[in-house]
Amino acid sequence: MTGTDILDPPPATGAAAEAKQPPKPTPAYKLITDTSNVREGLPYPLGACWDGEGTNFALFSANATKVEVCLFDGDTERRIELPEYTDEVFHGYIPDIGPGTFYGYRVYGPYEPENGHRFNPNKLLLDPYARAHAGELKWDPAVFGYQMETGDDTTFDERDSAAFVPKCVVVDPGFDWKGEPGRKFVPWDQTIVYETHVKGFTKLHPQVPEELRGTYAGFGSQPVVDYIAALGVTAVELLPIHTFVNDSYLLDKKLVNYWGYNTIGFFAPDPRYAADVPNSLREFKEMVARLHDVGLAVILDVVYNHTAEGNELGPTLSFKGIDNASYYRLLPEQKRYYINDTGTGNTVNLTHPRVIQMVTDSLRYWAGEMHIDGFRFDLGTILAREVHGFDEQSGFLKAVNQDPMLSSVKLIAEPWDCGPGGYQVGGFPPGWAEWNDKFRDTIRDYWRGDASVSALAPRLAASGDVFNRQGRRAWASVNFITAHDGFTLNDWASYNEKHNIANGEDNKDGHSDNRSWNCGAEGPTEDEEILALRERQKRNMLATLLLAQGTPMLLAGDEFGRTQQGNNNAYCQDNEISWVHWDHDGAAQDLLGFSRRLIELRRNCPTLRRSRFLQGQYDEELDVCDVTWINANGGPMQNEHWEDGNVKCFGMLLDGRARKTGIRRHAEDDTVLLITNAFDGVVDFTLPEVPHGSKWSLLLDTNMPDGADEEQFACGSIYQVTARSVLLFGLVE
């Protein structure tokens, strides 16, 4: 996750800063205080749970003194105090309250920022366990717990926020998961992740009905589902769909938080993506079911590391007003201030048992009730950060790894954050996969001529130097060349510099270290030689990604060359800069066809996706070596070859007879030879002699955009490898 580190408005200056007591506006709702129709209820489960006759409300707060549930009907607000307090949970049961009821909480307690407490019952608060939200946040001084005009967070604000904040909704969880008995678990070694955005993927899709574009229903529509399935990927990874907030400073610039890394509700699908807002929960489930119908797994990008409430100058929307000292990490000696290991103002306190419970309850809800197949954890290091730093035996990781449900879904960490010791690639425990930025950086450098073959080899072999420990498998390395954050593949081959002017930050935002190469011209060009080189470079990158060991992740649109016009930080661009375009020209169609062939090659050749890490050592018992690195002369790479920076072309010989499991027996998979050439000229490559074969069949050559014709070449013959190209041969026995 990137985007911006600014969430909260700057302190006011001048006359506004001198304001001592803001006026009290007339309440937006007619107030009714009601204590006559409430029962004790239960302290579990947390949240608002309807049982067919009424609703049980339960809210954790270790430091509050009183909690009121507020029920909204038209212009009326009905306040009911929760009567019981058990194990730090306020709870009560209200008969005749059911699905569709709008509600929120008012929480009483000390307003002592210096001690970490920011209770203010004038602020209507979202239930951390709400299953659905309605309405949008309207940025008004009333949504701040302090007198925002003063810039002093130690002041206390008495304005009521109810008119300006979203409401929670009691839901009916029932849903008929039609077709779900046929749902199948996709093994890790068969997984190809496709990262995309619910809205952006369908907003311009001509085959999706206009009223459904940009919605869950649109994403689950037949044209979209059929396209993704036909591409050959096996899992869709959706950018955040948990309810999130648009930053006020973005709205002032007529921009929005497009990516969604600003969560305020961990149990609710954001209603902005619903075609039928009152039934957003059901619509989301329908989308998941339609994806499952064609064998696609669904992975959610989740943000449990911070919330939209920001630091001490941020708004009071939920957690801050419920129990600030429990939900957030505060500076030990200055509890008025927040630990900011996320770069967004606050850090969720995953050392607190109730916060761990909330996050794991959320994960179980999405995996169980919503049938989600896996999660990608934004700034995942935060989740495993204890007081002393990152700990692969942290309370959260222990809770997840022992959980029967959560340990059976796909768990993917973004293994870094902004805090001390935050870079932890390879540091997560067994059972977890991790985004591997070492793969991204090395592959980019190699194809622009700045990385050696010795740097590339371990990345092609699932980065065993990073992940091969404690019985972890090759799939633990989630390989990617692009993601939502950064250049698209097309832009990587078209721009040397970022072009983020549209973000309104004078091109100062976003990374400058893109490891890109424009192939001779910055941006669009009509030079045919440059265009041809760019297309081959895109094919090279895709081939390296999809033919390497590990779990590949493909950014949506890269398969046909989507551009963001050089913007490498489009977090605020909810427009045609970010949206996927479907009016493909000939070059885009050619690249799409190439991408599909690549994915099919990977699917049909298990040798390219081994679960075990390659050892590169001779197995005397089976008389085989799983991987042999080949130089251009057809022999094994020697030390002098690895150390020679001028060597830009080499081969990776994968023997299909090598054992696939711990059982000592030959496999019966294809033997293949992968050749990469980053040199800017042709290389005469001698195809190696292999005892169990006589010929090599050409399966792929990125110099042939229309596909190789499987021409056969004798072992020991010379093949002229085109400058900057990737080839794949299969052994003919």
C-alpha cells in the first residue's frame, strides 16, 4: 500500500485557531430516550445479531462507562442504554428490531487525551462488527472529537456528528449458496493470482449493462467471469472492498481514495460498489458465487494495520471513540500520540487480545459466511509486530495459524511496513505466502540490462535463498512484476520517469525508483522499432513471470498492455487513468493471445510449477538433477560464468524426472529448457545434450508474437537467440 501519508487536515491557523467554543447546531434528529423495551442480552457474539425476533447488541470497551445504541428511523434517533457489562462487553437485547434497521453507538467515558482516552458521546460511532453500512461520511467539524478549528486535540467538541456520518445496518445473513457444492480448492502450485479492482475492471466494459458497471453485480456478470476464466488464471485478488473513507483533502481536490486503503469497517462490503445498495451484502455474495461457478478462487486485499481515523488530529468515527487506548498503539510515555508504523497516522494494536479477536473474527466471517478463499494482508508486518518488533510467533500469527478455518485458506503477506525492522520478506512462518519484491526488482533490472544472471537465477527458482526454511514450499514466493502500486507493464516499457501531475502533488508523490526503461522514447511514440522493442519487452516480462517457479501474480490489464499514462501512484484516480479499457487494438490483442498461451503452457507443464524448492544437486539414487544451469555453449554454468557481468544469456534446464515429493521415485513430467537473453544482440546458443532425449521442441519464443510452431531441433544444435528474448523448449524423448 502507498498513496499518501497524509490523512488528517492540518492545524487551523489565524482566526480559526483562536476559536474557543464552536456554536452548537440544532440536532439533525428528533431525540427519543428509551429504556422500557430492552433486555439483558448476551456479551457474544459481538456486533448486532438478529435472531428472527429481535437483535442482540454487544460492544467491547475496556475503559468506557456507558454505551447507548442509537436506532434511526427517518428523522428520529432512539437512544437505548445497553444495560449489562460482562467481561468488558456492553450488551443488551431489543425485541422487534430486525434487518434494515440503521444504528450506531454513543460511548461515554473520560476525555483525557494525555492518558489515551478520547470518549465523546456527542459523536455517533460505527460498530466495529457492523455487517453493512449505509450513507457516506460528510466532512464537517462535528465529526472530530475535539474542536477542529483550534487544531488542539485536547479540547472537547460538543457538536453532534450523527447527521454527518454513515450508519450501521442490521442484516439478515441468510443466503442460498447455489452452486457452492461444486466449489473446489485451488492448490497453491496451480494458483495464478489476478489482481484487480471491482469498480475499475468493469466501469468501461462494453458487455456489462451500464447500470451494473463498477459494481459487485457487474464484476460477477457473465462477460466478466467468462473473460477471467478464459484467460486461465485461477484466483481473483480484489483491492480493498471493506468499507472505507474518502480523505477530506482528496475531496477538496475533486479526487477520491480509489484504491480503498482507508478502512473503517472490517465486516462490511463497501456499499459504493453495490448496484442495489440496500442489498449490498447479498450482491457481494452473488458475485463470489458466480466466480466460484467457473472455478475461480476469490482473495481479498485486507487492511487491518490502520484505520481511517488517523492520528490525534483525525476524526472520531469508531474505534477512537469506543476505546482508543485498546484499539490503537500509543506512544508509551505520551499516550496522546499514536505510533505510526503504517505511515497513515495510526497503527492498529494487534497486541491486545480483543483486537486480535476482532481481526480473526473478521477473517472467519469473510472465509465462512462470505466464502472467501484467501486474504492478502496490506503492510502485513504490522500484524506480527509486538512491543519489541516483528515476531513470527506473535499473538496474531499464532491465533491465525492454529485456527482450523483460517489455516486452510490462502494467507498472503505484504511483508513490510514503515516501522523499524519493517522489511521482513521471507520472515513469515510456515503456511504463509509473501509478496516477493526481490523478484519484481530483479526481473525489471535484468530486462533493462542492470542485473546479472547470478541475480536472476535464484528468482527463477522461487527465491529459495529467501523462503526455503522450516518446510516452506516454493509457492510461498508470490512473484510479481507489477501491482496496483507502481507502473503497469506497458508503462514500465514506455516511461523512464513517473508522470503523476494528475494527482495534484506536483509529481512529488509515488516512487521514483521504478527500474523501468522507455526503450528510447518517453511515452507514446510512432517509432516502429521502439514499439516493436516495447512489445517484446512486455512479452519477456510476462514470460519470466509465468515460467518461473513460485506463485505468479498478474496485474489486471497487463495481459493486453493497459496504460495509466505514466502515473505510478493512481490511488486517487477513480477515472479513465485507472479504469481498464476494453477497446483493444491489434497489438493489445496479440499480447492477450500471447498471455493466454503462456498461462496454458504453465498449466500443462507441472515442471514449471514444482511445489518443492529446486536443489540443483545431483540425486545419485535417481540419477537426475532437478535443475541445471546452462551456458550458451550448452554446458553447465561454471563459477567464472556466474561472476562474469558480461554474460547476459543462460538457460535453466528442468528435468521432469526429478522427484516431486519426498518419495524416492522418478516423476513423469516434461523436461524443459528455459532460455533468457538480456543481451542487445543475437546469441548462438547450443542446445544441451540430454541422455533421455534426442530433440528439443520450440514451445515459446518472445521474438515470435504469433506463437512458436513447435519446430524441433537436435540436441547439440545451435539456436540463434534473438536479442532480448525468452525461449522455452520441451524435450522430445
